[in-house]
Amino acid sequence: MARITAGVASSHIPALGVAIDFDKRAEPYWEPVLAGYDWTREWEAAQKPDVVILVYNDHASAFDMKIIPTFAIGCGEAYKPADEGWGPRKVPVVEGHPDLAWHIAQSLILDEFDMTIINEMDVDHGLTVPLSLMFGQPQAWPCKVIPLAVNVVTYPPPSGNRCWALGEAIRKAVESFPDDLNVQVWGTGGMSHQLQGPRAGLINREWDNRFLDGLVGSSDALRHIPHIEYLRETGSEGIEMVMWLIMRGALGRTTRCLHRHYHVPASNTAVGHIVLEPM
């Protein structure tokens, strides 16, 4: 059967993609940020996942105010990099895994999650930057990817508890798929940051690191953090961290930390990254 072997979480700041695409990794500003992913790139090369279920949020590339799905799963064959206003990133086309994606969609809907099914869409930096951080600059991405988009842009976003429960349901779905697949779940976005208003530039190191602590072990306290705490403590865009809870919920009761990285600043935000395995 398919199995979830690891969870990865990371910020998906667009400037990280720019730093990689334009070979800025040796510059003093970017070197300590990107060095925190060196371990993970080597680890991923050894792990060779067959499929990554990549949880991210769209930035008005595939969705806009005309349609705002809370949870949307990509069931298509492939997804092109989106043009976010300055041309698509020169990264490989993302290859999907329709069989597993449709299986997960069916299982989630029968478990009473109202999923939006997407067969055609372009994917923006929310999805492609994490791939670059973990896999570098290959000619083709080394695994299939199932995009799972979450609305954390327009109120109301899903609760942390709902996201954690969705992760649990994803684990159930993956484990009922008959093919022998090494599957990872990635949660992206965050950490603390606010992009506008009088609190623009807000970073809360202490809260961010407590959140990283809470992903490790057997506690499920993170699932009960209310929206207002994310907004108050981590800024308006810090709510993206609920997407990390889908990854955590998919790993089961207890996790072990394999790698952790935190750096401030990067493009006026905090960079967080963690690699977990289920126990």
C-alpha cells in the first residue's frame, strides 16, 4: 500500500525563488537563509519520494474573488508555472498523480470534506518555491506532485482543527491506496509576517519557535489555536501556518524532528522550515 513517510514544512516566500533562479545563494543576505535547506536537499535525494502532497495557498493565480474554494485538490496530469506578473518562473512543469489524487478526493469527500476538484490550473510561487528549496534546479522535478490549495487569503479561512483533521483523513486515504508509493506531505507558507498596514514587517520569533516546537512529539495543542491568536501574534499573513497543520495531522499521533531551520529576515518575513517523520 501507499504510505506517508515524512512531513516537510517551509515558508514559500517568492523572494526565495528569485534568489535561487538568479543564483544569489552565495550573497551574504541569502546564504544563511538557503543554507538551512542544504540538509533537506541531500535527504530528499536519498529518500526519493514518489509523490508529494503539497499544501499551499494560491496568490490570485488560479483563483480570485470569483471563486474561493476552502480546500481544492489538483487531480490533473500536469500544472504549468503561473505568470504572476513578471513571467512564469523558469522551473519544470509540475507532473501530477491523477490516480492517487482522485482516490484521495473520493476518500475525503466520503469522509465529509467538501473538496473542490481541479483538473486544470497553473501553480504559483506558493507551490514552486518549496519544490526549488527541497530539490534545487533539476531539469524535471524528481517526483509527482498533488497540489492541495487552501484558502488563507480571504476570510474565513479554515480553522487549525479542521486542517489537522483533513491531514488525518489524507493519511487514511493514502494508506488505502493499493500501489506501493513513498508519499510525503508538505505544508507551506508562514511564518510570522504581515505585508500591509501599520504592522507591516511584524515578526514574532518567540511565537514562531513555539509553533515549531509544537509540531514535534505527541501533543495536538496546535490544532486548537484560534484565528485571532494567529492574527494578533503573527500578523495577517501568519494565518498561513494552519496549512502546516494539514501536514502534521497526516503524520499520525507522534512525530520526530529530523531537521529544523529558522532565520530572520528574508524579504521582511521570517523563514521557518522543519522535517518530521511519523513514529
